Amino acid sequence: MSELTATQIQEQTDALRRLEIELDTVLRQSKEAAQPVVLDQQSVGRLSRIDAIQQQKMVEANRRRQNLRLKKVRAALSAIDAGEYGLCLRCEEVIGWRRLQAQPECTVCLECQSHLEIRRSQP
Ligand SMILES: [Zn+2]
């Protein structure tokens, strides 16, 4: 069981639900922009074609990040339901309240996060 009070849990639930709606909306809006670029070769110059492709790549990268965050938000909401919210998935230590406030969807403590990042950056 986490050490958060009912008020804190409620606060995080609200924040997570807001994030879920926000991300869901953004993802739906950007869906069209992520479609493959179809441009009229006659009327569009080479440079604007490159621009459009780069723009699309950026939209895609953003969408990937937002999708991942949305998954984390949903996972955090289920963790709240299960009464396991606020505990690190890796070491089962309590995640700091400040960290949870800054990032309601986080599921690992700061220390484990840095371990994970080190491992990910290794070949
Ligand atoms: Zn941990």
C-alpha cells in the first residue's frame, strides 16, 4: 500500500484524468497531420516538399511521445484502482510526492529511473 493520503490520491486521479483527456484530444487532432504527405508536384517546390516531410516527421515523433505518455497515464490510473499507485514498479519503494506531483503518470522512483536511462543509453 502506498503512503499517500486519500486527498493526495484524489488530486492525482484528477490530474491523470485531465492528462488522459488532453493527450487523447491532441492525438486525435494530430492524426490527420501524421498522414503521409501527398503533394502536387506541379504546384509545390522541392523545398516546401522537404518542409512538409520534416513537419510530418516531427508530428509523428510527437505523437509517439504522446501515445507513450497516454499509456503511462492509463497505467497510473489502474494502479490507483489497484491501490498500488505511488510505489515504484521496480524496487517497490515509495515514490516521492514532489515527483508524483510533477509527473503524475510516473511509475518508477527517481533512482530506478536513472538506472533505466543508463541502461537504455547503452548499446
Ligand atoms: Zn525504484
